[in-house]
Amino acid sequence: MLSFQSCIECHQKFDLDEIIYRCGCGGLIEVKHGKFPSPLAGEGSGVRSEESGVWRFREVVLPVQEHEIVTHPEGNTRLYEREVLSRWAGVKQLYFKHEGENPTGSFKDRGMTVAVTQAKRLGQKTLACASTGNTSASLAAYGAQAGIKTLIYLPEGKVAPSKIAQAIAYGAEMHMIQGDFDTALTLVLEASKNEGLYLVNSINPFRLEGQKTIMWELFEQLDWTPPDWIVVPGGNLGNASAFGKAIQEGYEAGWFMKKPRIAVIQAQKANPFYESFLNGFRDFQPMKPDTRASAINIGNPVNYPKAKRVIQDLNGLVAEVTDQQIKEAKIQIDHSGIGCEPSSAATLAAVKKLVEQKSIHPNESIACILTGHVLKDSIM
Ligand SMILES: *Cc1c(COP(=O)(O)O)cnc(C)c1O
Ligand SMILES: [Zn+2]
């Protein structure tokens, strides 16, 4: 097979089917692919996976056989433009790619279809994750479809009730953890080492391969002309890492001629990546997070090393917004008829702020990634 895994620090190579989340040197693992086909090569072949916005790119996501794929299908989400929102933010061209319109209501389905497919190929018996809510709902659904047991670690009192209800409905086994998401992730990482659980948090490199397709699909919807900016909320920094990888890979393959810049947005009370950006990434301090935007209430993002490189390589930036600013932006998005969950609204809040600060020019084109559905988390 042309694809393999590799350490982002020491570049040691690993077989595609080896189960590994960290290299011996401590570095994160990424998936690499050999040949990039034309982006439209697979289209029109009539197979089911072509209905999936993820699997139609499968040669450069996870090159597997059709019958091995666990797909809902997912992806192929809509791209919205609303004049009221661009006016509110003070820009001319503002798009919203609504990943909340995935099967379980968040972008997590894009990565989960790939991670669960890989787990099933490898004959895994139990799948596990720590979650601020959406990862657990997505894992529960894809695990149910694959017929594999799912185990979920949630920070007690810090997950939106509708997300818990969703994971229970799909049949997951729930474990409530005292502490925050970061504690839950540490616990599940330990358990995966000791008890042979297959871990599907975004430290799993196959998750990020699926999430790359958000970018490719967005650019395809814009006739392969990327916007000037991608704006995305940052929690565990899986999307930021995946988007940067998708932009680099697609650009090198000649799929598009311009690399957009990325703005990663954090909530002010859960902003360790922003603080690190401010000091030129010289150091990184985990923190105790405390934002009402529960999906990004993370103080020790596991993908920090990958996301840092994305910001550096793509001349990106990291910004923070307050919970009050998130709330105001959410009202705008909801009242425009689109709707999203609080963490997603951090994108629009940040666009307005970055334009006022002159970090984004009003004439630049911008795509905000709405990460979750309006019904996911209605309390703000
Ligand atoms: C998981 C999630 C995030 C955070 O994404 P990361 O890739 O962990 O940075 C943001 N918004 C929503 C709705 C999420 O479910
Ligand atoms: Zn290494």
C-alpha cells in the first residue's frame, strides 16, 4: 500500500495498520499518502461511498476496499451565504459551511467514519473516547452501525444534556468522570494502553484524515478557488491540524492554486493556544478551562504540536472571543435561520472582531466552519 503512518517529530515510519497514537519519541502520528489523484477521479462510479463527502476522497484519506467502509454516509454539507451576517461582521464575502448538518449533528462524523472503519478492519472489539459531547454521539452512532461496543468518558456536569441523550440512545456505555475533558482524555488514554481499547479521539490520526475533507469539499463548492481565510473554533485542535494538512496536500497536488490563511478561534476562558500564539509559540501552558461553549472547553489540547505548525506554515493566526461575544454572534446566526451551537458561533464573533482590529480586510473572502447543529447545545 502507498499510504503509511509517520511521526511528525522524528519521521519514523509505521505500517498503516499499526495501532499507534504516539511515537517512542513522544511525537504525534500522521498518515501520509503516496499518489494524489485528480480530485474528481472517483466521481460517478455509482458505488455507495461516492455519496459520502469523505469516502469520495478515499485514496488520500484511507485507501480501503468498498466493503470495508462504515459510512452513514456523511459530509456533502451545505455552504451558506447570508447578507445580514456579512453586514453584521463588516465584510463583503462570508460563507458558512455547516458541518452541523452531518448525520449526528457535528463535523465529528467526518473523522469518525474513518476511525471506525479502520477499527473494524483491524478487528477491534471495543472503541473508546473522552468527549465534550459530540465525539461521543458520533462514536456511539458509528460503533452501533459497525456492531462494535462503544465506551465513553464524559466530564460530569460539563456536557450538554442533548449530546448525552444522543449517545445513550445509540447504545454507548457511559462513564462520568469527576474533572474536565482533559482529565477524561488522560483516563481514556491510560485505559487504551492497559485494556486494549481502540481510541478514537483526535489523537487518532485517522480521525484527522476524515476531517481534511471539510476543506476539499469547501474548495470544490467554490470551484476550487479557496477563500482568503478559513475561520474555525479550536478546542483539541483536531480541525486546525486537519485543515492545514488538507490545504498543504491539495496545494502540492495541484488541486488549487492558493493557500488560504487559517484563523483558529478560542473562548477567552479556554485559550491556551491563543496565549501560546501571543508569545510566538515559545511556550505552552495548559490551563483550567471555563467557557459556556462546552465543545471548546478544553485546557490542554492534544494536537497542539500539529496546530502550531499549521499556524506557522500558513501565516495563520489565533484569536480569542468572550462568551458574551459568542452569545451575540450565535443570536445573529440563529436569527438568520441557519442556527448553530455556541462554539461554532465563535467563528462569526471573531470575524467581526478581527475586521475591527484590521487583522482581516473587509474585501477578503472568508469561510466560517459551523461545527455543530443548533439543537446540540441550546444553553448559552
Ligand atoms: C469538537 C468540537 C469543536 C472543537 O474541535 P477541535 O477539532 O477539537 O478543535 C468545536 N465545535 C464543536 C461543535 C465540536 O463538537
Ligand atoms: Zn518520533
